[in-house]
Amino acid sequence: MRHLHLEKQGLRGLAIAESFSQTSKKSVLSGIVMSTDLIIDGFVLGNSTVGGDDATEAILSMYERLSRPDISFLLISGIVISLYNIVDVKKISEKIGLPVIGVTYEDSKGIEDVIKRHFPKSYDSKLAKYSKLGTREKITLRTSYDLYIRNEGCTVSEATHLLDKLTLQGSVPEPVSYTHLRAHETEAELVC
């Protein structure tokens, strides 16, 4: 497992975000390689099944297709994406040997009841995956905004320091903001 070397200038990470519409069968996953200097120098697309169980494998595939040994961390916007397609941050971190940080922006009491409602005949496996994620950690950025994170391969302190470097204003880290825009653009192009 490589550690975050936060003292290094230009530390590169892969940020991933998604976009989909309620009628989509697939969600567009967009990935951008961006440094802590906020320079973009890589891009990758993928997709995951809306309501499915393939988000973790889709993200692993995106990382592998980039074939970038200079990537030092993964930053994922949301851990439950594509209508309850659950991302296993621990599995990703173990498989690629890098720190993985999943970020969300609002407090929540959990989504167990919603999963049961959406998957009345098959919710057991989704609830098991969701439970395996563990609890989120609330952090406060230097911008005074709160984030909720799940982190593997790095400490909460390291994740907070990294997210502070990547967040210029508000609560959304710059790499996530850019990749979310790209995912939304790509999804809109596919709908047209």
C-alpha cells in the first residue's frame, strides 16, 4: 500500500463522478486525473448499471485502463451511486494499493429503508454491502464546510489535508467538480 505523500507538489489523483437520468439503464462514470496543483492531465470514461452491483468493478476497470503509475489516490464522489450501486472502497484500495476516499456532502441516517423499498425481493445482498461500508467520518474543511468521507489506505487526517488542498471554495473538491461536469456532459450527449 502506497501512502499519501502530502508534502509532494503536484500529487496526482483520479477523481470519479457519475451522471444518469431516471430512465437510464447505465450511468456515465467520468474520471479525471488531476494534481494537487489543479492541473488536469488525464481522462477516462466508464459506466455502471443503474440499480446494479457493478460500480466497484467499473471503477477498477477505469483505473486499470489509464495505466498511470503516477496516480497516488482515488477520490470518488458518492459511495452509493447509480441508484444503490454500492462502491466497495476497501476492495478498490486493496486491489490497486492506493488510498481511496469516498466523499458525500450531506448527513444521513442511512438508506436501509430506501433500499428495502427499491429492492423488495433482493435487498439482502445490497444491505450486506451497504453495512460493510461502515460509518462515514464527518470532517470540516478549511473552507468551513463539512464533508462526510469513507477512507481506506489513509488516515482521516491525511484525507482531510488532501481534501483541503483540492477544495478552493465550498464543499466540493475541484477534481470532483470537473469530473461531475464531464460526466453530466457525456450523459447529455448520449441522451440526444
